[in-house]
Amino acid sequence: MTAPRLFPESPVLLIDDEEELLKSFEFVLRSHGINHLRLCRDSRAVEDLLTTQPVEAVVLDLLMPVRSGEELLPVIQRLCPDAPV
């Protein structure tokens, strides 16, 4: 696994069911020059997102309704083996 680039070509995927936390993560990353972001509030949509667009890295909430982060982790690792989570 390689270290993520500071200004990734592929987006950084932020996954959290809480809008306020997503916006906070987005603000922090953008303030550090990471502007290519993809936000996802619905854990059911993650697999479809990852099969259609590669990501540089993933920030994953572990406690979400429907599909927890613990359930999504192996899916993310299978679809994006080089992306740090």
C-alpha cells in the first residue's frame, strides 16, 4: 500500500450517516488543500460508488444504521485494496 498523495487525482470518499460530521471532515480536508472529495451518507450506496469510481482514500464511520462500517470495511478493502481506510 502506498501513501496517499496530498492532492489526490481520485477523490477521497467520506462515509458517515451524520451530515454535520461529513461537513466537518469536508471543511478540514478542503482547508488543507484536498478538494477532490466524494461524500456519502447512505452506507447502502458505498459498494455502487466504489465500483464506478476509484478512490484515493476512505474516511469511514464505524457506527451507521443499515450497514455498519465494520460490515463495509472488507467490501472497501476488496474493491479498493490500495486505498487507506
